[in-house]
Amino acid sequence: MKFLVACDGQRHSLEAARFLSRLDIGGNDEIRLLHVINFVPLLHDVEDYSEVIFNLKQEVAPKILDEAMEAVKDTGGVLSTSVLEGDTVEKILEAATQWEADLIVLGSKGLKGLKSILLGSVARNVVVKASLPVLVIRETQWEKKGKLKILFATDGSEYADSASEVLRGVPFPEDSEVTIIHVIQSAIHDIPERFYVEVEDRMKQRVAEIRQREFSEAESIIEKAQAILSGRYKDIKTVTKVGDPSTEILSFAEKMGIDIIVTGCRGLKGIKGFLGSVSRNVMRYANSSFLIAKRC
């Protein structure tokens, strides 16, 4: 597998690189550490200042990569480094395409609210624009040890199936605790049960039939994901919830202390891309690290 790791010298990117040491990476795997020199000339165009800053960034780049190299030296993979100049997000995506990376790995400051708007987020923009899976490591993962706890969210779609293939392919330790979650977005989940007594018997029977069908479909969806992952991971659990998928997935991850949420993505763009998708809500609100397994 080919991992492209974006490094900017900040601790969040260094910890993302260090996280790879927890994976079962072998001699057939490759890790490329990428640093992008994102140089914006000063507005008042003082040429001397601009040249000094640019030269400084060029001088610092190898040191940033040396530090990241130290963090991944024991992974067992084939290591290489690269320095590019230009827009950070564009160059990460360009490098991933040209190198034919299988996975982009990024750290995230996890900024929210106004700071997120003002400072922007390389991780967020890479996830949105990438056409391949992206693994984002949050601060909550930095000091954690022991077994990885992975939550795989599936809705039974082709995008979820693709995500399960990605999860099977990424060399997470085989003893990782994997939980497969499916959330039933029931057509009747928002009707409080106390009102059922006022519904005639014929409707009660229809409601029962609907629920039975929904849970039967949920069981099939989970079994399909289990079949894909069972040969790869030893410890697989399953859970079915009813309600809003984003809410239930994020709540379960928080409650169970999940390390990484894995979800597929339809890769919608433009106006449709701003609709409430699970992958976008995971990216925005999850405290845990996440793998958005986009293939488009």
C-alpha cells in the first residue's frame, strides 16, 4: 500500500506520521512524506522581505521532513520524501494522483467555530476534494495505546461496500476491535410509541411489518460487511441503531471511545455536496480520527 503523508512541521502532522507506526506496515508498503512550501508574497511587495521568507521556508523544509522521517523510521515500509511549492491542498492532491497513492494521511488541529473559518483547514479541503481515501488523525489519538477501536458505518450502498474494501486493505492491526454499525433511518422512528394505542389494530400490524422488514434489511447489510471484513480482523462486533445516522454514529463513537470512524462517501460536489451527508458530519463533528473512504 502507498501512503502519502502531508507534513507541515506542526505537531498534528508529526503525530499523524507517528500513527503509522501502530499499523502493520511491511516491506511491500511505501510511505512518502510530503512537505508543501506554500509561499504567498507580501502584499506591500517588499522584495527583500519576500525573498528572505521564501529562502527560510526552503531551508526549513528538509528539517521538517527529517523530523517526520524519524517518526516513521520503524514502520518497516519503504520511505521517501518530497518537497513541492504551491497551494498546499492542490499539491497534496496532485502528488497523490501522480504517485498513485492508495491513502492520504493528514493530521488535524480540530479547530471549530470562528477559528476554523479564519484559519481554514487543509485536512477538510483535502477530504472534500480528494478522489481517494483520506485518513485524518485527531489530537485524541496522539497519546492512546493498545488495541485500535474502529467503527465502520455502513448503509449497504456500493459506497459503503467500497469503504469496507478500503478498511480491509489498510494495514490496521488484525487484532483491532472493529464494530460494524448500521443505522435504520426508519420512516416511523419519529412517531412516539405512546401514540400507538390510538392507532387502529390494522395500522399497528402494518407498523410491526415495517419494523420487521427494516431490521431484516439491517441484518443483511451488516452480514455483507461482516463477510468482507471477517477474513481480515479477528474481533468484529455489530450494532444496529434507529434514528438519524450522523447522530447515532457520532454518539456511539463518543460513548465507546472509538479511535477511528470509517465511512464511505458518495463524493457529491457543488450544491449537492453541502447537503447533510454522514461523511461530512463525521468530518466536522467527530472527536475521533476518521477515514473517509472515497473512491471517485
